[in-house]
Amino acid sequence: MAAGSSSCFTLHILLALFSTSFFSACQSLTSYITRDSYLIACGSTSETIDSDGRKWVGDASPSALHYLTKSNTSVGASTTMQNPNLPSVVPFLSARIFTSQASYTFPVTPGRHWLRLYFYPFPYMDFDPNNAIVSVRFKSYSLINNMSIVREIQALNYYFIMKEYSINVTSSRFTVSFIPGKAKDAFAMVNGIELMSMPDDLFHDTMKDV
């Protein structure tokens, strides 16, 4: 077989393998029913709808108050300064500010979950966005370590930051903790928390040689 034909044959095999894997993943997603789904607009007192039509529940609203650890060191913040490059008003124009460690706890079904955290710092009262430095933990795992949100946004040339994680939850409660940074006057903050269950077999722990 000529070299060109051999390369073409190999490419067809790889495309076939990729197509099969992609089709299987799509089938898994299509048949999957989400068991847990939370959209939390941090610092908000009401329910709001984002540009995709999804309903976010304010963490200070009656239906979501119990998710946040009772603490006198958190502040609900809001702003009317909307950056036109933001994909949606929700959840970016409100935020929860922490001056000491605090946690959100959600009842969940054990299994793999997708966690998204939204960060968009803005001036509020005496809180300077440049002092928004946050660490985030799930159990003993460090998801974010002493991150300056403003510097991260500037370094990436973004308008906001969204961090995403796939986490295997082995209990009926999911707790994510926010810790202020180690610098003077540092505080932790978060604008939105998105948590939903996902198929356990979407990602594999091992890979096979091809």
C-alpha cells in the first residue's frame, strides 16, 4: 500500500473512532435526566432570569437562605455598572462578599457533579475590587488557591472569570467553602454558583491506547 493511502486509511480509522465516541457521549447526554440542579445568584434577594432563560435563585431569598452558612461576616453586594461585554446581567451584577471563611451546602444525590463558579468584582461600599482574593475548597481539595480575581481577569484579558470542575460526590451533601486571601484587607467573593449532576460515565478515569 502506498504511503499516501496508508495515511488516508489511518485517518479514516481515527475519524471513525472519534465519531463513535462522540455519538456514544451524545447518546449518554440525551438520555440523562439531571437529578440535582442549582443556580444561585450570590448576594441577590430574589429570583432572576438570565439571557438563556434560566432561573437563578438569590442566596438571600427565602427559598435559598439555608444553603449559606449562617455568618455575620458576609455582605450581599450589588451594582448597576454593567459591562456591555458581559453575556448576561445575571449573575454578574450581584455578589456575596466574605470577610471570613463561609460555605454553601446543597443536598445532592451521590455521583459526579459539575460545578461552575462565576467571578466579576465591582466596587461596593468600602470593598475595593483589587482586594478580592479568594481560595475555594471542596472537602480537603483546593479548587482555587489565593487567587486575585482582578489580576486573573487582567492577565487573561477577560471581562469575568468562570471556573469549572467535575467532582465526584460520595455523600448526600455538597459543601463548597470560600476563604479570604492572605493579603491585608483581602476578602473573598463570588457572583454565581452553578451546581448540577452529570453522567458518571461522561469522563473515564483511564484511557486506552489507540
